[in-house]
Amino acid sequence: MTNDDGDETFHKLVTVIAQTFRPDASTAIGPATTSTDILGWNSLSHTILIMNVEEAFGIELPFDEIAGLANVGDLAALVRRVRAT
């Protein structure tokens, strides 16, 4: 996978997050963004986000790895890894 592919994955992931939570324009989503940084990101909406990510990328994320995600960067890395397999 090229670095461009990783950037493309991250930008697409940010789009999915923004569409899921509709953060206002002042909210910047970066690799270190966590659920506490975005209003409305709770356990239920996290499940919806994961379903949206899986649909957008055409993948299925391993449940046991989803629980251990600390931030958006971790989610992006997981999406890249699953897409590469």
C-alpha cells in the first residue's frame, strides 16, 4: 500500500465520521481525535459509526479489535490492515 492510499483511506474515514456525527465546521478530526472530542459519540453511535465504516469501505472489522481502538488514527490503521488482507 502506498502512502497516498493511506491518506485516501484516512480522508474517506474522516468523511464517514463527519457524516455520522455531523460535527460542526470548527471540529477538526485528526488521528488523535477520540470519542470524547465529538459531541454525540457514545456506545450506541460508535456501533453505527462502525457499520457506516464497514459499508463505506466494503469490509468487516474484527469485533475484538474494535473494542481496543483509542482514537481515529487507530481506526484508520485497522481499516488499512483489513483492506490489505
